[in-house]
Amino acid sequence: MNKYRAIVHCLIVHCSFGGSYATLLQFRGRRIVRRGVWRGDGPVVGPDVGPRTAIPEPGARRCFHVTPYRPDWATGVAKTAEEACVAADTKYFIGHRATDPRVIRSIWDEICKATHVLTDLTGFNPNTALELGIALALGKPTLIIGQDDTVDRLFPTLKKVRCARYTPSDRAGLRKLIIEKLLSL
């Protein structure tokens, strides 16, 4: 396992099991972004990351929505999040709408370009946990939300991070939550 794959491994362990990798991970994540160069045999987090590493556009507000997209509730929550972004004059992006066939590269670029990240941990999807780890390692302002008992079942390291509870049927409440807690930053 090369050292770049080890970063991904630490990221997954950190997000999934509450390992003690936060400081090391954040440092390495920041160093890689600043260098903008990946070496090795195709690292998982940032394939093809090179001189064109994505950065936020000056003055532009972008929200990347990290969420599973297959559950029944996901479409309604995504629509509400997009409406909240439009109301706050913020461009909305969600990973499964990407047209780039390099899925991981696309997600990496969008998280790098985001000025805000909205993460829904409902169901504790592993991909969502990985993308949350990337956003936190890059220091992006992140709002973590969840339904039902998500807040009570957070990973040990995230228990110290605020996680807002929401109900998918209360679209107005969710919209208000996103605008007040995330997009007002």
C-alpha cells in the first residue's frame, strides 16, 4: 500500500470507527491540496490531481451536498437543499449529477471548489462518510444533518461536532436549517 492509499485508509477509519487520525489526516490533506501533485499508482482520493487542482472561485458561493441518493427520502431532501441554496444565492451541486466519468475525481473537484458542504449522515452510508472526511480534512465549513436517531448514533469522533436533526416531511424547517446554519457562514 503506497502512502497515498494509506491516507484514504486513515480517512475511512477516522470516519467509520472514530480512529485517532484527525490531525495527521488534515495535515496530509492540506499538504496535498497545496502541492496539487499526486504520485504513485493512481491514489483513490485524488486521481489525476495535478496542476489543475480545483479551488473555489473568488466571490462565488458553492454548496456541495454529500448524501446517499438511492433512499426514497433523498430526492426530496436534495430538492429542498437546492431550493435553500437558490434562496441564499449559492450554486448547488450534488455528486450523482456529475457528468465526468471519473466519479472520485469529480467529487474531489467539487468538494475542493465548494465554499460550503452539506452532509446527510442518515443511514451511515460509507461513501457519505468518506466524502465528509474529505471535506473536514480540507477545512470546508460543513453542516452535518441526520434523521431520526442519526444524531444519537454518530461516530465517536463526530459526537463532538454539531449534527442537526431534521424530518424529511418538514421541508420548510429543513430549508430554514440549511440557510441559517450553513449558508449564513
